[in-house]
Amino acid sequence: TRDGAMERYTLAVVDYLQTHPDVRDVRVSRPECVTEAKLREWERVNAPCVLPGDLRAFLTRQSNGLHVKWSVALGDAGVVEIGDMCIHGIEDLTAVPLDASPPDDPWSGSGGHGVPELGKCTDSKSSPSQKAATAAFDLGGAGTNGRVALVFLRDLKSTRDHASASASNTSTTTTSSTATATSTNQVWFQDPAGVWHVLAENLSEYFQMTHANLGLPSWHHRLTPSGLHPYAMKWWHWMAPETLALDIEKGKLRRVEDRR
């Protein structure tokens, strides 16, 4: 199952880190799963947003969020925390603004608090119109290097078709049902300048990405035009996660032979 695959990803990465000769202090936090009632309460508070099926399965069958931290031994410098992988639990899946940086954000991009910045959204995949983004919720995992969010979108064509069709039908139930059916979601990353970038088409894809990158510093920036800064690049080259492959059946990470 999809949530079973998520479990194997986590076990494989944790096992790899714990057996790495230079990695120290691997800490894993996996709070107890939540009930469907808890998720329905979140949806009631954040209506009309409905949690996607993969996130729902993760929270109710695997754990209420995930946090993996790890450190490395740097000789005389001691042990330094480097890796941080995080998926928020339902309590911390809180709304974040799509149109501006937080009021206390020193990295605010095009202007002060309240100035729309979504117009600068970039995407290497299939970018939706900025008007299609209706809400965003903090997924965690970026620390001070930006923000990762679960973004709810609406198909603009379907919405216009629905508006036309509902003009002669005032049924509240019909309107709500159709609006939900035209919604979808993606995982976006907001860099320190306030620019949004689409990282993944769904939570499952993002879950695999954060594990594949081992929670290395600023790994999200690899998928943006600016790329990694030198400090993060150093750790990237050291761990070389691009040479790792997951044996999903055995739940193990292994090095892929360099065939260059």
C-alpha cells in the first residue's frame, strides 16, 4: 500500500543514517496516529479544504507527523546537527499566507507585509494559475531556509463551468459537493525571498523527495533556479544522496555503482 511504502522509506533512511560511520545522534519522532474524527474536525475548521488521501492515510495509519534529526562528528568541532526531515502532524498543519511574507519575516521579498508575492510563483512542472491557489498549510521541514506548504488549488475552468451551471440552482449541498470535486493540491516551497516554487504534485511524492534528500540543509533549494548555497553544497557532496537507491522490498538504502 502507499502508506506501507512511506513506512519503508522512513525505516530505510533511518537504518542508513544509523549505520553511517560519521553520523551521530539519529533522533526519530513519530507520534501516535490520529483518528478520522480528528481529521474531520480539522476539515470542519478549515472548510472547504479536504485532506488528500495520502496525507490522511499517513496520519491515521503511520504516525501523526514525522521528525528525523541527525548530526555528524566533526573532530575537534564536536558533534554538529545537520539533517532535519519533518512532516507536521495535524495539530501543526496550520494556515499560512499565500500572498505575502509573514510580518516579522526579515527576508520579505517584493515589499512589506500585505504586498502580494504569489505572482512570482515559479514551477518546473505544470504551474497552475496563481488564482487557482486557494489555501496553504505549513508542512514543516524547511526551518529558517524557507517554508514548505500543502497548497490547495481549484481548477479554474471547472469552477467557471460550475458557476454557470449553478446559476439556476441555489442548492447549497450541490454547490459544496461540486466545489470539492474540482479541488486538488500540490506541495510548494517558498524561498527566503518570498518566491513560491512547486516541489511535488502530491504529498506522497514530496515524502519520497524529503527522504531521498536525507533532510540535508536547504535541499529544497536544489529545485529552484538559485540552487544550493556553498555551505549546503558541501554537505550535499559529502553525503551524495543522488547515488543512493531504495530497495523498497527490503527497506534498505544502497549505493548505486558509478558507471561514468
